[in-house]
Amino acid sequence: MSVTDRENPPGWFRGRVHVLPVRIYYEDTDLSGVVYHANYLRFMERGRSEFFRAAGIPLARLDDAEPTAWALRKLSLEFHRAARLDDMLEVHTACTAISGARMSADQKIYSGGALLTHGRVEACIITLSGKPRRIPESVRAKLAPYLVETDT
């Protein structure tokens, strides 16, 4: 990835919510042209990754003395409607909670303003051997301006 790509990640913030556009290609669908259910997880992963990137938060710290990376602890999904071939989606990512070792996100995928999928994610930072670590203060400081209240 070039420096320019890191400085200008895809998507934008609408208030405190990150919005990532995603086009549906043939490879995302089943034989009927409907998006395969597991691909919504991929779109949400991209949304979280670009949220972190746009907020200036590293996805992994592999060069540290004790390398760490973000990992999912909990995930729930609710499907409302299906996306189809050639649809243009928006993946909305909002940080809803930050605790000592966890960050929660609310993610919604829309097409033409209609809600398709709603996901709730809890992520944590772990070492490469799987041990949890506290979220560094520098990361908390970068997440804090994007923290939103939800009516979940």
C-alpha cells in the first residue's frame, strides 16, 4: 500500500459514523445474483478496517516487541433484505463502547437507503499467541471522538 492510500482511505465520516461504499460484483453472489450471506461479514470487516485506518489506528502492531492485532470476540447479525448483483452498498460503522480491553461497534449495511444487514461486533486486542491486551491509551484517544450512543 502506498503512502497516499494510507493517507486517503476509502470512505468518509458522516458525523461520527464511517461510511464505506461497496459495489456488488458477480463473485459476491450466488447463482441467483443474490449476495451470499457470508459476504456481509467481509463487507463489515472492510468497514471496520477503513474506520480504523481513517481514525489513524493501526490494524496490527507486528513490529512491536510483543506483536498485537485486533480480533473479534463476539458478533451478531440480523438480515433484513438481500443485496443483489450491481447494487451499490454503504457500510456504516460506529464505535459504540470502549472498555479496558474491548471495543464495540454497530454496523449497518444499506442499499438505496434500505437497511439490509445489522451487525454488532465486539473486538479486542490480542498477542499473536492469543493473549488479550488492554487497548493502548493512544488508541483510546483516537477512538474517543467517534464514540456514539446507540439505542440498542
